[in-house]
Amino acid sequence: MYGDGKAQTAIYKCASDAIKNILATKRTPDLVDPDPASPANAYVRFEGILLRAAFHDAGTWDCESEEGGANGSLRFPEEYGHENNRGMATGMEALNKEWEAMKAAGCGVSFADLTQ
């Protein structure tokens, strides 16, 4: 991030609060793991969607062409709807909604930064 320390701290807090809000919102009874250690229940953990989104957004980097990478493109339905991104729609829609609220509140974090 660029800017002075106060600006960086403010943006970090804004993004951190957004992620906390998403996780709190998504912790509905149907998403709570009865046994978080059980692999059979791991797919319902919303945190996994956010981690996977960070990887999938950054994982498009091409060393030869120096193109792709973490660019926030997962905010678009045609991206999160792609077969390789199956199962991330709910997470991306929630993150997108939170990002729009952040922008409206004046938080200057990009979707790519929020995803990462």
C-alpha cells in the first residue's frame, strides 16, 4: 500500500472490518461446522472460500508474458462462474457487496487488495 502510515492504517482497518463483517454474516446455522476438524464438513467453511479466492485471483500470473495475477477480476460473475472457480459465487457476491459498501463509505481499498 502507498501513502502515509495513518492512511495505510485506516485502509487496513476498513478492509479488516469488512472481512470480519462478512465472516460474521456468513456464520449462519447452515454454515457452522459441527466438527471443524472433520474433512466432511470443511466445504461449508466460508473462510475457505476467501482463501481460495485469494489464490485463484493471484494464480493467473504468467511469468513469461508478465500478465495476469491478483487483479480483482473475481468480482465479475463471468470470472467466479468459470468452471475452475466453481463454488465461489456466494463468497464473491458477499465480498463484492461489502466492497461496494466500503467504497461508498470512502474506504479506498481495491477489490484486488481486499481479495488478497
